[in-house]
Amino acid sequence: MSPAAANALIGWQPVSSRIMTARFNSKGRKVSIIQCYAQLTMQMKRQRKHSTTHCKQ
């Protein structure tokens, strides 16, 4: 985390093993960030690659 972001961090809280929230001071307001983690299986990665390739054609 950059020094500016560390100074702006008000606090963070884990909601579960895959979700966390963080609050930051921003210019004139407070910002809440929700971070979610979802592990992709190999099948999902192949489907995502296929759909991306299909869209480029």
C-alpha cells in the first residue's frame, strides 16, 4: 500500500475469509471499498479465455 493510501485508511474489517471492507478518507468525503475474492477453477478459466477469444473475432 502506498504511503498516501496508508495515511488515508480509516479502518478495515474482514467480513469472512473471502470478503473485506475498508474505509478511506478522500477529498471531501469518505469512501468504502468492498473486496471480494473468488477462486477460479480451471474450467472457469478456460471458459473465460474462450469467451474473450470469441469476442475478439
